[in-house]
Amino acid sequence: MNYSYPIDESWSTNEVIDVVNFLSLVEKAYEQSVKRNDLILAYRRFKQIVPSKSEEKQIDKQFEKETGYSVYRTVQHARKVESDKINIRP
């Protein structure tokens, strides 16, 4: 699919790449499966870029509106399960 990811213009090029990588892993968790560890590491990097809970919620809301996929639910699922790969069934 071709989505428009929520991007902050104040982010550096590397930060944009890291956020897009994280959001694409969330997307992939819904459409296929992803390595749990990759998702958690990408989320940690995302939180370095977006430390504010309110900004994270805004990005999640925009992302879910655009794609139908929830960052929050995906990260919560990754934290709960112990398997190497995760996928989210809608």
C-alpha cells in the first residue's frame, strides 16, 4: 500500500528514516509478521526521536487514520508475547 506517514519537518534525515522504518515494521506486523526484537529496537529508537507521550499519541492517531494500524496495540502485543515473530490479526 502507499501511505503517507506522519513526519515532523524538524526531524533530521536519519530521524525520518528511523521513524519510517518503525512505522513500516508496524505495518508489516499487520500484513505479514516481523521479528519481535526488531520491532522493539525500532520502537526504542522511535522513542528517542519522539519522547513526548502526547506527540507519540498524535503520530499513532494519524498513522492509524491513514493505515488502520495501531502503533500502541502493536507495541503492547510485542511486549506481551515471547515468540520470536509477531503478527497482529485485525
